[in-house]
Amino acid sequence: MTAAAAPHDAGLHAGHDDRPWLRRYVFSTDHKTIGIQFLFLSLTFLLLGGLMAMVIRWQLGFPGTPVPGGSILPDAMAPGGVIRPSFYNALVTMHGTFMIFFAVMPLLTGVFANYLIPLKIGAPDMAFPRLNMWSFWLMIPAGTLALAGFFVEGGSAASGWTAYAPLSNSPLYTGVSAGQILWCVAIIIFGASSLLGSVNYIATVVNLRAPGMTWMRLPLSVWALFITAILALLAVPILAGAIIMLLFDQVLGTHFYLPTGGGQPLLWQHLFWFFGHPEVYILILPAMGIVSDVIANGSRKPIFGYTSMVFAIGGIAGLGFMVWGHHMFVSGMNPTLGTSFMASTMLIAVPTSIKVFNWLGTMWRGNIHFHVPMLNAIGFLSMFVIGGLSGIFMAATPVDMYIHDTYFIVAHIHYVLFGGSLFAAFAGIYYWFPKMFGREMHDGLGRWHFGLTFVFYNLTFFPMHLLGLGGHMRRLYDPTQYPFLAPMQPINVFVSVSAFLLMAAQLPFVWNFFWSLFRGPKAPLNPWRDNSLEWTVPSPPPHGNFVETPTVYRGPYEYSVPGEPEDFLPQDRPAPARQEAH
Amino acid sequence: MHWWIPTNASSYGGDVDRIFYIILYITGFVFLVVEGGLLVFLVRYRRREGRTAAYIHGNNTAEIIWTTIPAVIVVMLALLSQKVWSTVKDPAHFPADAIPIGVHVKQFEWQFTMPGPDGKLGTDDDIFRKNELHLVVGRNYAVQLTSQDVIHSFFIPAFRLKQDVVPGMTIVAWFRPILTGAFDLACAQLCGVGHYRMQATVYVHSAEDFARWQTAQGAPATAAPVATDTTMGSMAMPHSGGTR
């Protein structure tokens, strides 16, 4: 079979692969290659977003002093290495933009949905491999355009990742013109990429499940990625529409969000958060799915309450569309509306606690193996609990009135997106690295990476709760300007130093990743003794994945089945020994 | 070093703090139970030779318990919050005797128009100040918030009050200071390059102090805008506020 003759047709079989180099590694339609491409891209953007955070933390910890090595920055950003307020606002904006749109979202959906869905459901590839390729290649111009903002006149977008109108509408207010337009175009292209991916994930899970892979035998990671794709499909077009209107306001002179022409600034917030809240769940649900797989595997026990786990994912996703107004309690929106959004927001605590207690139930009476992915999954669980509980404070309208737009919110979102999403992403990378590259990562380095990250992560983000309770506003260039914030400066210094150490703690990961990529020992077929279908094929799996379409006989969490010789029972093994006796 | 909620200085701030502490105790308890349980499981069920994990798929009673308990708790919290929220934000519950104050904001300045002795806005004796607001302790105030350019946010940490100021809208917020002193007023919404220095001071006077200050202003509003710190210097400013 040649590449020209539709490499993804129904007759695709694993095995001989004579695609030309360019179609194999660059413009590939193979979901595994695309997943790995997303991995490299999102980790690069993660590093960029992290570096921006370091500069932000320098300014907050040591306001007005030159950033070490900052003298290489142009005068428009940091004359003599001292950050300008305009550059600070740009950094805050782009840190959020890069982390959310170009790092965490592609890291969780781009990487794991692409790589895992076909392998875990027993499919040869995605339903629409060419759309899938487009989904990746659109991310390159999107990220590049967003980054280009730093190098145009006026600098990059500086109105926050939330781009509140009318601040984002006009260069009159920020001094930024081209940068904000580039931001809009970048996010619109990102939206297209995300939609193409989502359509693909949904179609694949619905249509390409192997015989016997019923809905209630799907791994929770696949369930989570599937529901995430539905969320993205419904939410991202709203964002794109809102940004197209913003772009029209900027370049065509319309007044969608400008009150001077009859527009309404709050319209932007309603549209943005109608996307923005589901987006938070787009960033956390895949993490929950990955962690569910890893915790069951590490505990050598079936997942506790599989059915309620599935319904909890659906419940979180459904409620996610009814809570956007909790970002707007003090926005000037009708206070009665605030009350209804408080009620719906509080309800999210219910499916969320179902998940947390079920993970604990999974570990209860288990035989817990502390492998590196499991450590990161435990990190996820313990940190996500903090992020979830701190969310209750801001769901309560009167308390939110005080802590809204303070560092309490910054602490909360980082407990969810770093403590939650990123620990899960690390768990996923450590877990499926052997599958992706056929080599094992170094165990000791992985443990050091987890331990140091866990400690410095908490030292960085926990004190932010205290700053927020002291009233410390977010997106603030120089807190020492305020008499009531100046006494809290030692906390800011402590947070900044911890943040630098947190960044340094990623070095073992980077070294481990690249060293293992080339020098790691060859991975056995099923290093974690897992039940899921991807561990029945060689690592890395051949083009087309399965030589023969597998048949599925049971769910993915049959660990420690009584009477079995081993403590795991793969999904495609015909019948357990004890049933053969029947 | 101060690292906790500043001393409350408004009539409803105590209620806000009470809800905060209720949530803190409940979440603190849940935190200890969950993280404690996690730790116990990690130690007790760690891998050991000869151990086999229990083959359990779930337990419906347990699922019902940990669905119901959080639901009851959050409904209770929502009801508690609702009462305070409507006191603070619902225009139907605003005190009728509140003294109006005009707050007009632009990048990066607060402009306050305070009524003169006649207690009304829009008359000749209005007092105009940039970045400083003068109030009498124990009186109700209704600030009418308008913005000239972008969204700003009217935030007085000691009053526990935050309200965005949106161009094209006039939003009213009320409060009653209960402590005298000087308190910080900050812009809490990113509003541009000078956002970080968009601050003002709220001076809460005793009735006598305020009368002295008001008399010292004398001239009508139109003449006042430039006068700022000079008049303040001669005044005995109480600094009993808890924010410093």
C-alpha cells in the first residue's frame, strides 16, 4: 500500500510501511505521529509560558530591579533590564494565553486524545486522518502569530488572556494595536484547530470501537476525552464568534462592545465566559481520565464506581455550561442572576466530590505500586482537592465580592491547572512514554522530578491564597505602590524564589525526556501490566496499529481478579480461566 | 507582616467574613478528612509481598452518601450567602437614607463628587476631589459609578466591597463605614498601563472632623478640583483603620 492510495482507508493494516519520509514524520496523517508532534509543540509552548511566568515573578518579587539577563530585551520591553508596566501587562496576557490555549489544552487533548483514542478503542487510526493533520498544522501558525505580537510595534496584546472589552477594543486604551489583532487571529486559528480535533475524536469514539468495546467498557480516559471533545465543539465556536466581533470592532469600526456606539462591554464577558468556563473543564476532564486509568493500575484494583465516574464526567460537563456568570458576580450584572449562578456553581461540588471519593475508594484495600505515573496521579488528586475546595469560596457571592480579581483566584486556578492538569499530564507522559517511543524513562530522575515539583509547586502557589486574602489584586505591576500591600511583600519574595526553584525542578524532566528518547532501555511490551488494548501491540505501534482488529471481552479495570494467575486481565483475552470451567 | 483579611470597617463586612470563616471551617475539615484518608490509604495499602488487592467494583450506599452530603452542604452555603449578597448588591435592599456620591473613573484616576452641606449632588456646594474620598463614620453612602473609558473596579478591601465600573452603565453600590481612619481604594480590574497606580484613599471621619473638613473646603465645586493634599495636611487625621 502506498501513501497516495489513501493510507487511512478501511483496509489499513499494521505492518509494512512505505510512506515517504515527509508523509511519515512531518505531514503525517497517522494519529500516533500527530500525537507526538503535539507533545513536542505543547511542551515547547509550556516552556515559553513558564519563562514568561519567571519574568512576571521577578517583577513581583523584586519590583523595579533589572531582570537577570534582561538586558538582552529591547528598550520597548525592559530598558536596562527593568520591566516596563506595558511589557508586564503583555507578559501576564501572553502567559495565560500560551498556557491555556497552546500548552495545557494541546498537551491534554492534542497529545492524549490523538495518541490514545484509536489505540485504546482498537481502531487503526482516527475517523478523519487528514482533518487530524490539519488540526496539528493549524496550531503552528496560531502559536507563531500569538508569539509574533511581542515583536510588532506597540508590543503584544496586553489586556489579559480574558481580553475584556473595551480595553481590548482600541489602541487608545492600551497602546497596543497590531499585537491585539494578532492575538485575535491566533485564537481564531486555534479555534479551528480545536474544532477539527474535536470532530475527529467524537466521530472516532462513536464509530471505530472494536467489536465488544461497548460504551461501558471504555477506559475512563477515553470517556473523558470524548466528553471533552463535545465540550470543545460546543464552546469554542462561541469564543471564535466573540473574537470575530472584537476583531471587527478593532479593524472595521463596529461597536459590538463599545458603549459609545450603542455596544455593551458586558456582552463580551458573557460570550467569553460562556466559552471560558467549559474551557476550564476542557482542561481538567482529560486529566481526570488519565488519572483514573493510572490510579486503578497503580492500586491494582478495579476503578471504584465506574458508572458513577462516567456520569460525574457528564455532570461536570453539563453543569459547565450553566455557570459562566460566576466569573461576573461583581461585573455589574443583575445581582439576582448572580444568585442563580451561585446555585449552579455550588452544584459542581457534587460530581467533583463523587470523583474524588471514587479515586480514594479505588485505593482503599488496594496493593498500591508507587511507580512514577502513580506518584504524579496522587499529586494530582491531593492538589486537585485543594483547588476544588478553594473554588467554594469564590462560588459564594459575598466572599467572591472580596476575593474576586485577587491572588486567591490566581492560587485557585493554578491549583486546578498546574496541580491538577499538569500533574496529570506528567503522569500521562511517564505512563505512555514507553508506548510512544519504545523506551523507558529513568525511574530515579522521574521520582526526583515529582518530589521537587510537588514541594516547590506548593511553596509557590499556596502562599498566593494568603496574598489574596490580604486583598492583593492580580495583574498588578508593582504591589509595593499600595500602602496596604507593601507589608505583604516578603510573601511575594518567597513566592518568587519558590517559583524559580519550581522552574529549576523541571530540569530532571527535560534531561530524562531527551536522554530516554535516545538512550533509554528498551521497554517491555506491557511495562505497567495494564489491561488496555494499546499494551497488546508493539511499542511504538506500527502504522495501522493492530495486525488484526482485536475483540474486547471486558472493561479495562479488571485487576486482581480472584482465581487469575496474574493481577491483571487484558481486555482482549478471550475468557478468564475461572469461566472456562463453566 | 500582614497576611490575612484586613480588619473589617463596614457594616456588612462582618457578615462577609462570617461566611468566609464558615466555608473555611467546612473546607478545612473536608481537606483534613480527604488528605488524611489519602495518606492513611497510601501507607496502609502500599505494595507488599503476598498482598492482593480486593476485587471490588464499587458500593452504591457509599456513592449515595458522598453524593448527598456535599449536596446538602453546598445548598446550605448558597442559602447563607444569598442573604448577605442581597443585602449588599440588591438595589431593593439599599438603605433609603444613603448619601449619594458621584464616582467617575478614567484611566487612571478616581474623581469623587461629594455633596456639600445640602446633602444633594448636582448643586453648587458639591465638593470635588481626585483620588480621595471623605466620609462620615456610621452614615450610609450610595456611590454612583461611571467610567469614561474602560472597565475599572471599585475595591475597598476594608469594606469587603468590590464593584466593577462599566462604561455605558451607571452602577450604584452602597456601604456604611463603621471605623474611622484612612483606607485604601484600589482598581481591581486590569485597565491599562497605569492600572497598578490607580489608587485612592478613603478617609472616614467622625462627624465633628468631617464638619471641620467640609467647612475648610468652602468654595464651590468648580473651584475645588486642584486642591488636594494642602487641605489634608492641616487636618487632624485619625488613623485608627485596620488596613495599615
